[in-house]
Amino acid sequence: MNRLTFIRPSTGKGEFTKVAPTYDVSGGKKKGQDPGDAAMLLASATMLYQRGDLAGAEGLARKALKAQPGSGDANTLLGLVASARSDEAAAGKFYQAASAAAPGNGIYANNYGGWLCANGRAGESLDWFDRALADPAYPTPAAALANAGECAVKAGQPARAETSWRGALALDANNLAALAGMAALEFGNGRYLEARAFVERWLALAPDDAAGLSLAAQTEQKIGDNVAASRYRSRLQAISSGSTAAPRTQ
């Protein structure tokens, strides 16, 4: 299951550049180029994106990019739009452009790393998560560590995955991606009691997570608690059938 976290520009008034700052790489302001205009365009574009208006979001984001060439935020939003349209090749180019415009920006590094990982280049992605974590202003290091853990598994580096996930949980004990990753990792290593501990924490936060319930049932089966395994399977079946009254007793 893909649990990678991407960070999009914020739409909050006055907060746009604090979450995903734009960078002027044009060598100076030119006539008709106003970063303030770009920020307003991007705020509107992001709101359209959130509403599902991809065409409108793309149009405003391209205008913002014209107003401020090299804007990492504009490229990021265009990447998100491309991904929503399943045009991953285009999305990758936009994420790469954002990170190239501001090499020290952790948000752009995380997003490009996430794209690399999701598109068969997990080994390459790990360096980009390291870059994200090296940015002291990066707002969500736990998310980057959780991303690194998932991608390390894909890259065949389980030890690194464990280090990353444990690091994420040290920063955010409720990070679902890290809890899910550790539960699966411990299960795969035959450490079923440890897997149980992680999956219980996972389901405490997301009681109806189908992947969590499935792994919980398998874990209890391995431990030998068939009653608990049956309860998890019943909950999973209730969710699959669309029931809104699935029992949650563990």
C-alpha cells in the first residue's frame, strides 16, 4: 500500500510562502513579474485544485509561474495536477524543477523523492528524503522519515527502513505510515508479538483500516489466538460489506 506523503502549497491567507516558500531564480524582478501576484494566483489555484477543478488550477498555476519564473510552489502544484491526471512523467518534471529551483528546500526535496519512489526509482529517492531532513525549516520531518522508510523497503534496505520508521515515531508517536510499516516489518521478520504491538497502535488510530485489520488477523493467527484473529476478520468483513456498525472490540 502506498502511504507516501506529499506536501502541497497552503492556501491560508498570509501563510502561503511560510509552508512552501517561492524562490526568485530569475536574477531579479522584471517588468510584469511580481511574487505577490504569483502568491495570490497560487492561493487561488490551490483552492481550485482542492475542489477538483484541475483545469482551473493548472491555468492559474501556469500564470503564477509566468509571473515568477522558477517558482517552486507553482511547479509543485502543477506536479500535483499532473499526478491527479495520471500523467506521472509530467509530474516528475515539475517536482524536479521545483527542487532544482531551491535545492535547500525540504518540501520540494520530499515531493521529488516521493515521486521517484512511486515511479520505480526507490533507490534514488532516499537521498532526496535526506535532503528534506537536512532543511532546518522543514515542517514535517516525521513524514519525510516515514516516506524514507517505505521507499527503503522498496529499495531492498529493510534495516534503513526500520531506522527511518523508528525515527518518525520518535517525533510523532501517532504517525500511521510508520506504525503500519513497523507492523509489517516485524511480521515479516517473524516477530509476531512486536508486530501485534504496532498493529494495535495502528488500529487505535484507524480502527477501520482494512490493511491493518488484515495484518492484525494474520498476526493473531501466528501467535495462536484464533479468537482474536476471528474478531479481526469479522471486522474486516463488516467493512468490506459496507456495514457501519463493525465491532471494534480487540
